[in-house]
Amino acid sequence: MRTYDPHKKVRHKSISEDDLCIEEVQDPEFSLQQKKVWTILFPNPRDMGITNKHLLKTFVKRFKYLRTLDLSGWTLEKIPSSVGNLSHLRYI
């Protein structure tokens, strides 16, 4: 009998300050089973301290199936070129 792991089916995530800290996002084990996430939302990125380009690169590298990338509220001067590698991306 196979067990069902709902984490592997997650496609949309909303991450709040209570859900994580920056160190967890940069840890390779973070959401390792959720590679096929299509959407990640950060309701208040500035309040969470999510403003650096390295963190965005980490998400782009880890979640290759992203279709929606909401950068509103991020303080970025330039979008990393790695965003261009997201072949499924539909909305920025």
C-alpha cells in the first residue's frame, strides 16, 4: 500500500512571517518535496525582511515550475537573469 504525501501535490503557497525565517528559506531542506510549486506569495515581503536578490535566486533555482512570480513589495534594483530560465513563468 502506498502512502499519500500531500506535500508533493502543493502547487500554491503563501508564506507569512510566522511560517518561516530567512535561514529556513536558504536551507536546502526547505520545501524540498515541494519542487512543483507554481505560485509563491509573500503577503508583506518587507515586513518579513525579504528584500535581497540572493533569496530570489534561491527560489528561482529551487522552484523551476513557477508560473506566477509576484515581486511587488520587494526592493530590487534589477531582476536576476536566472528568472529568464523559468520556462513555465506566465506572470511577473
